[in-house]
Amino acid sequence: MFDTDGVLLDSALLHAAAWKTAFDACLEAWAASGNGRQPPFDADREYRQWVDGKPRLDGANSFLTSRGIELPIGSPDSAPGDDTVWAVAARKEREFVRTLEAGAVEAFADVAPALTRLRAHGVCCAAVSASRHARPLLGSASLRSFFDVVVDGTDAAELGLAGKPDPALFLDAAARIGVDPARCAVVEDALSGVEAGRRGHFGLVIGLDRTTSPTTARALRERGADLVAGQLLTVTDYVCGAGL
């Protein structure tokens, strides 16, 4: 069970940058309304802590709540802006789509070799993401054929599945493949995703830390990662040897 952004696709920085645009505009509006000026959104630390791996609305609400900013929830058809939580999420989506239109998102160099090895060992693979962009991005990166199942934000909306750190997305993927979660490995770079793997009682929860930062590795372990790896080929070596 692979997360997509930051694990398979080199897109996490693009998401973080889009969130920064949306949140910084909201913080400016909040200050202009007489609520006091706050520091800009930290696209590294706060992105990982509050936003990474979550559905857009949940990510927006988590960060705003952490800053003590209370906005009306709004509605899913809210225009991009800063007056409701949905509007902030919509601004992030607009910025991210603009980035995608400017150029393709690439897969990390280790992804295709790692997935090829898993397929050679007969390991079923699923891609799991809170993003509605997961399927087209996997296709544009020539990765779709590696996966037996893809579960993304579109499925979550249609089926009413809760976002990470709830394990519902991963559990749905396991059910579609027909494998008990205890026989599955979850590979995640997001703290919320690692927590989802642990809460779903998956047999192996692997934190992927492409930053090789001791701080990040420690945070992944604290959220429930059984082990932390710096690249996917290390993950495949472990999984193939674990007999999952």
C-alpha cells in the first residue's frame, strides 16, 4: 500500500507551495481584520505536521485551528478565498492545478525499479491517496500499470471514506485486493498516513523519509512506523524478505 505524493511522485513540494500561497493570504486577511499578525505558514514543518496526507478540507481546518483561527466552514462550491475553510482549501486547489498545468510531475528515480521488483515477486500493489489528482498523475508518470488497485480522493468522496489519519482509505484498498490488513505493508511519508497504517492494524508500517532528517525519522517512529527507510529499494528488500 503506497502513498503517492512524496512516496511515488515528486509532488509534495508542489502541494506545500500551493498551501503556503493559500494560508499566507488567509493569515494576511486575518491580520487585516484586527486579529493580530502571525508568522507565515512554514511549508516544511507545518506542512508535515498539519496538512500532509490529509484531504484538503481536513488539512486547511487542522492548520487554521493550530493557529487559533476560527472561520465558517463554508461549502464545497466556495470560490477560492480566505473567508471560509472551504474557500482556503479551494485557493490551494487552484494554485496546485496551475502548477500542474505548467509542467508534469515526475516519479522519483527509485520508484519504477522498486515496483518492478515487487511485481517480479508476485506482490500485489495498491496506490492510496487523499488527492483527487492521484490517478491522472500516476498515469502521466507511467506508473498506473504497476498497481492492482488505486484508491484516491475521488473514491473517498463517492464512498464517504474518512481521510487520514483514519485508516479507511488503506482498508478499502486492502478489501479491493482481497488481502487481510495484517498481511499488508503500508509505505508512507506523511505522519497522518503512518498513523493511519498503525490504526488500521496493518502488518508492517514503513515510514519513508526522503529528507534523511533525524527529526523526521523520529516523528515517523513516534506516529507508529515499524521502521524508517530513505529509499524505496530498501523498502522492497525488506518487504520481499518479510513474506508479506
